[in-house]
Amino acid sequence: MNLFEGFERRQQSIEAALKKYQLADLQAARELCSERGFDPYQIVFETQPIAFEDAAWAYVLGAAIALRSNAHKAKEAATALGEGLQAFCVSGSVAQQRQVGLGHGNLAARLLDEETECFCFLAGHESFAAAEGAIKIAQYANQARAKPIRVILNGLGKDAAYLIARMNGFTYVQTQLDYATGKLAIVREKRFGHSERAGIRCYGTDDVVEGVAVMHHEAVDVSITGNSTNAARFQHPVAGTYKKERLLLGQEYFSVASGGGTGRTMHPDNVGAGPASYGMTDTMGRMHCDAQFAGSSSVPAHVEMMGFVGMGNNPMVGASVAVAVAIEQSCH
């Protein structure tokens, strides 16, 4: 049953999950999904083509668990997906310690909850991984929601935001912050395309202050940080500052910390501490997050290194929503 590299490192927890839900093996789990008219394996590679095989099989297991659990609604299915993803965490790894699989399921459930009105990919720079995740959410989430969810990208660099918007068919939103008054002005909007992708609003900002202003302007309810391999990247300070201000306003905000530096040592002063060191970006993420992922927002190999599966955290958000919605539709 070695369907992917590194299976033996996860075999015990995978087989325990299969046994719990009366599934003979992963192939049987995929057949169960196919009988219901969808294929989680294929959805993963449609979301991020460079994902690893283990990621595809993790979603197969999660989807089969949802079906066996009679999770008929997408929100419920998303939570069940997390159990399957968690079974793929390597024992003793950073991913297992943080329960990253369950975290991904819970995040997707929030995006399928009607109370969540705006979700933000809060990227250190506008990234294609954020785009991959956003596209899948735009394609699927609203099929299971009465009220459409708004999806935005908010990152460092106005030029980068323009390019990402143009190449992916999003709407570029150019802002200008008046630092004397703190007021944010929309200078122009440029819509690239006519599909559901054009509903994704892509912001590029100059600094933390403008980044926080964008978050307030869009009234973001839930966000996931992006690339944090450089401690000077701005998304952790934006998330932390915005969270403080939202709480002072008596409003909720669910913040997920992700990115390349989250889970490995990055700060030069801490290198000598080895595994005892969180690293600077990891430490910053812990200061604001409600859920913390492990490994890169975009690079499958780095998420794999953290003991999870080979898929970027941002595309994984999109895949979780897409599979959960496919489960709900298969139950009708």
C-alpha cells in the first residue's frame, strides 16, 4: 500500500484512521469518493499542480472520513477533512505537535460559515500560492453559502499586487494612505477578467500601517499569513496590530499564522539554540495566531519537511474548501 514516498513514517496513524472508519485502504477510500461523483485526489492537483502525492491521498482519506461520518454540510465536512489530514502528520513532528491537519479543517469550516464575511490572504508579498488558494475558494465556497464570502489578497508592494491581479484575473485595488489623518483612499480599481476570479480584490501596501488600514477597510474576519522567510516581512505585525484593534472594537478576528519561517529557525541570533529556538518569524506568529501552521505558504517540500504533506499552506486552504463543497454536493 506504499502509494507515496514516506508512507512508512505515517503508516500507523493512517491505518488507525482507516480502521476507525471501516475503510480497507486508501484505494478503497478513493473508490468511495468516486462512487459519490468526485475525486479529492484530482482536486488537489487542480489546485496546486506541484503538490506531492501524499497531499492528494490525505484529502482522499479526509473526504472518506467525512462520508463515513455522514457530514452532509460543507462546514461539517471540512472539520472531518481535518481528521484525515491530521492522520498524515509524522509522529513527533512540528506538524503533529501543532495539530496542523485539524487546523486546516477548522479554517475551511470557518470559511464555509455564514458568519465569516471576508477572508484575507495576508501575504508578505503578493504570491502565486495565495492566488492558487483564492481561486479555489472563489470557485467553490459560495456554492455552499447563502451569502457570498469576500476574498482579498493584502500584501507588500503595489507593483507586485498589480501583476498578480493581472495574471490571475483578479481586481487590483490601488490605495493611498494619508499618514497625517490615518484615512485610506481608493485611488483606482482595475478589474482583470469577468469570471468569479474578478471578485477577488488584490491590494498592495507600502507598510504595516497601510496594511492594517486595508484590513479595517475590508472588515476582515479571518486571515492566513503568507511568506515569512524574512523577519522584516510585514504580515505578522499587520495581523497582530489588527487583532488588537478588532478586539478593542468588540469584534472577532481569527488569525492563522503560516509562511516559510513558521516552524524553522530564521533569526541569526538564535541559530546556536538549534531546535530550542522558535526563530523570529515563528515567535511573531505565536504572538497573534489562533491557529499556527507549519512550513511554507507556497512550497510543498517545506511543508513536507515540517512533518505534514507536500502542499503549500495557502493552496491547501483552497483545496479544503473545494473538497468540502464537493462532499456536500455529493450528498444531494
